[in-house]
Amino acid sequence: MNKGRKETITTRIISTTFVVIALAVFKPFGLDAWQWEAYVHLLMWGVLGFLTCMLTDGILKYLVKKPRSYDKGVSYIIRRNLWFQIINTPLITLGICLYRHFVMSDRIGGNQLSWTNFLETLVIIAFCSFAIGLYWRFKFRSRYLAIELKETQHLNEQLKKMGQVAGNSEQASTKTAESFHTLTGTTSDTIQLQISNLLYIEAVGNYVKVFHLHDGQVQTDMLRATSKQIEDELQAYPMIVRCHRAFLVNLGQVEQIVSHSGSMQLLIKHCHESIPVSRSNMAQVKDALKGCVIAQ
């Protein structure tokens, strides 16, 4: 059994146990009339609840296409849990109502299957689901942020290995003329710069803003082009990577990678601008950073 599957089963067991304990305390559906047999019914509801939870996980994974994944961020986990509650709550409610009708109605006449009993059960299960949902929301957020912090620390260690933290002007000064590149757009305008001095490129409508160092100062030039055109033009330089639909960044000029409120940002040297990393481009940034470390 893989780690993810084991974690899912553990989570569902904890959730089901919480609901069973709540039902044991409040004893709805005439449970207090069953004396010791009430615990048998609670156990059966626990098994029924666990199986229903696993069924809901399968529905989310294969039909709704929402598998459990920390790689997609804390917001995705929270949305998935909400979907889980929306699907799972009426399923468990139906299962308990059927159990009440076929197993418990001989002693408690009010347990026959009806819309009234379904709504009564739905309210109780929904309340329990809401309570346990708050717990898991906090748990998953804390766990994800811890994972993200550890990952950010690892990425910053890779930056140090590249020699990009704390300034590396000596290495930049030894670049040869081959490191110069001329950026071209859809007009006759061009921008010539040393690749090591490129900070980042921002898309602004039909133009791009090129931020680079010139005589030790940050200079901004405009060029009529799309960021996709510039990205294709700079494919020969693996340290230049797209981190956002509006930004291309030179990893060699990244001072630090920071994590804030579940999002990742790149702190650029010299100008100290924070460039966002979108979720869809995060893997690309990580791969590029890893590739630059290996290349060195």
C-alpha cells in the first residue's frame, strides 16, 4: 500500500470515528432504546460511513477528476474537500436512512424511510461533516504550508549552489562576448544586452518591458513583441524561464525564493522586485533551477 493510499484510509477512519462518537453522545434515531445493542448499530454505521467515504474518494478521483494532490496547492485541497462533503454527505445520509428502515424500524416505528427522516438525518450528518471539515481544512493548510516551506528552503539551497545568492559579480564580469544577445520585436527596434545582466521581462499588452543592468544600474527598455516571441528567442539560455504568463525571469538574477500565503515569488537582485510564480509554471521553474545546478 502506497503512502498516499494509507494516508487517505487513515483520514477516513478518523473522520468516521468522529461522526460515530458524536452520534453516540447525542443518540438520535431512537438509539437510547436499544441499550447495549446501540453500540452494534454505531459500529455498523461506522463501517457504512467508511465504505461510503472510500466510494466518494473514487468518484472524485475517476469521475470528477479531482485526485488528492498536495502539488496543486492548499486551495485545491480545500476545494476538493468541499466537493467531498457535497457528494459524501447525502450518500451517507441515504445509507443511514436505509439502515434505519431495514434494521431499526421494528423497534422504533419512526425509523421508516421517508423524506422527513432523510432530511432529519441529512441535517445531523451535515453538521458533523461541517465540524470535521473545519478540522481537516486547518490540518491540510498547516501541512501544506510546512511542505511548501521545506520545498522553498530546498530551492534556496539550490540557488546558493549556483552561486547566485549574496552577489556573484566576479562571475558576471568574466562573461565573454558570446553572452551578448540582441532582442528583436515586430518593428525595427532592438535591444542589445548581456544575457547575464538580464533581470526579467514583463509582458504589457503588445509590448514587453525588458529590465536589465546597464553600467551597474537597472534599465528598462520597451520592445514591441509578445512574451512568447521573446521566450522562443531566448530558448538557448536555460536559466531564462517563464514563471508566470506575464513574466520571464533570469534565474541567475534571483536573489531569493520566498513563499507567502500559499504562493511562491522570486526576489530579483538589484531592483528587489518580487515576481510571482504561477501554479502552472512552478514545475518549469523547479526543473530549470535543477538543470542549472547540474550544468554547473
